[in-house]
Amino acid sequence: MIKKLTQIVVLICLLCNTTLLLNAEEDYSNTSYWNNLCTNTSSLSESEKASCAAYMEYMKTQNQTLQKQLDEIDSKKSEISENIDTYAAQISSYNYAIDSLNEMMHDLNLQITATEARLKEMQVNIDKNKKEIKEKEKEVQEIETKIEERMVESQKTMRINPFIDILMGAKTFDEFIRIMNGIKDINDSETALQHQLSEGIEELKEMNENLLQEQETLKQVEKDLEQGKVALDTQQASLLASQYEAELIRQTYVEQYNEVLVEEKVAQNVVDNNQQAIANVDEAIERTETPSPSSTETPTPQDTSSSDTPAPVTPTSDPTPSSGGSSENPYYGGWSNCTWGAWQLVHDTLGISLPGWGWSSNWVNDAAASGYATGSEPRVYSIAVYENHVAFVTAIDGDQVYIKEGNYLGAYGERWVSKYELPWTGQKCLGYIYF
């Protein structure tokens, strides 16, 4: 009997320990439940208060872990950013080299064109010279024929064959001289012309030889230029391939950076929500422990009209004001469209319904045409216009502006940026629209 009672006592102790362990391992994933529970401290039991205290410790521990994660994300962002800059510099270098090659190829093409034109011109001159040589050779042949004919005719009048007339037909030396002079008178002019034509033919032949040599030289030059062009084409193809590869790698790093930004935003939202929950519970505890003042006088609201730079507030729940939008909004896409977002923010904040302007980069000109003031310096509650984006400015701190925008990572967003350009995308600020 005693042994049985001992077994029952041990079983009860085990059940109690199990119950304590189950209670110790609370599930804090449902933060809405715990936030609602722990902010109503006046109605909490002692065990619930202990659970809320454990929940607060859990939230603080989680925030410490998340903060480490955020620090690691910052380090990762810095590393990825350096890689992006490195490959952007490589791409810039490739672009410069490709532009230089294009200039060299343009110069080579001009030289090739000039060489081809010179070769054509030389060929025309060579063909012309050949034709002129043939004509002069024909004239020389005709003169030689005429001389021969006249020689024969003159010898007939001397009544003897040419050999005997010249050597033996003359009865006296005077007659021999007269015969010789007569023949000379007949062909001197033709002989001089023949000699002149022969010299002209030789000159033309020499000129043609020079032209042919120059032509061969130019053909070799043209061949060398063509080979140089092929070499430049090969270099350019290699550079274009390297440039394309570098751009792919850079784009990969850009995508990684955007993913890290999303990861950072999610972690930061959790941290902010946790901090807000802790603050709410602390306030509820303080409200419960501090007796209410006897005075019923309503405190005077703090005057904030003199401040022209409201402090930015990162939303802790739904960050999209007027998510349904106004029916007057002329743009589409909701918060995934920056023009829709800028129009909606102006409408919700200032009560102004802007006209439907064109592409975001044209908003400065379109606004000026609609009668709105524009400028290069930001103002609170102005629209910042970038090369391919628009955003609503709500605060200014030196060269930094706090913008609210649509299509930040595909949705509504808020952030501090330079007044000159957007980070990472490098979009320049084209100006500001004032209201």
C-alpha cells in the first residue's frame, strides 16, 4: 500500500513539473494578443503579469538579436555596394575602350575608302595611258610606212633601184650629194615626228610602270588596313562580351542589394513594432501605478505651427495612408506607381487635386505650364522630381530630404535621401514643385 501511494505521489509531481514547463515555454508569436493583454494591466492576474513580464523580456531579447542582424545587413550592404561600384567602374572602362576602338575603326574606314578611291583613279590613268600608247604606236607605224613609200617613189624617179642609185648611180660626187639631200628632204619631218612619238611612248610606258608599282603598294596598304580592321573588330567583340558579363554581375549585386534592403526593412519593422509594444506596455504600467491628478484642467496643445521640418516617422503598422486612393486620382497602379503616390500624398496632406501630368521626368515642366512654382531647392510639402521618379518631401535636414513615395521596392515607402539624387539608382533630382 505504501509503495502504491509513493508511485501516485511521484506521478503527481511529474505532472506538476510538466505543467510548469509548458507554462514556462509561452508562445509569443501572436504579438497582437500579447500587446492587447499586457496593455490592460489593471485587469491582469498575477500569473498574467508574470507572463507579460516574460513577454517584455522576450521582445527585448528578440530586438537585440534583430539589431545584430541589422548590423550584419549594414555590413553586407556595404560589401555589395563596393562590388556594385567596382563593376560599374569596369563597365565605364569598357565603354571608354569601346569608344576608342570605334574612333579607330572610323579612321580606318576613312583610310580604306580613300585608298579605294585612289586605286580607282590610278586604274583610270593606267587605262588611259595604255590607250594613248597604242594610238602613238599606231602613228609611228603609219609614219614609217609613209617614209618607206616615199623612199620607193623617189628612187623610181632616179630610174634605178635604191641601192645602185645611192651608191653607184651618181656620175659625179655632186650628183650623189644631191640625191642624198633629196632623200633627206623627203623624210626629215617624218623622222623627227617619229622620234618625238617614240619618246612620248617611252615616257608613257615609264609612267605606267610607276603607276603599276604605286598601285601594288596601295593594294598592300589596303590589305593591311583590312587586316587592322579585322583585329579591331575582334578586340571590340571581346570588350563587348566582357562588358556584358560585367553588367550581368553588377545587376546580380544590385538584385542582392535590393533583397537585403527588403530584409532590412522587414527586420526594422519588427524592431520598431517591438519597441512600440514595449513602450505601450511600459506606459500602461506607469498609468496603472501613478494616481490620476485631481485637476481636470485640459492641457494646452503644443504649438507646432512654427516648425517647417516635421520629423519623419516610420510607420509601425500599415504604412500606406489612404490605400484606397481618391476617385479623382488620374493615375493607376496604387502605391506601386510613384505618380499615383505623389498625387495622392499631395491630395491627402494639402487637399490639392493636381491635374493629370505626363511622364514623371516631365513633371517640373508640366507643373510650370500649369502655373505652379518650381525650383532647384527642396521645401517641406513639395514634390521632388527625378529622372524617372517623383516623391513627396515632408522634412529637410541640410542636404538630406525625407520623402514619402509610391513604388519604393514596389510599394509605399519613406526614407531620408540626398536632395541631389536617389541612392543606388543614381537618378538625379531635376527640380522641385512648390505648393
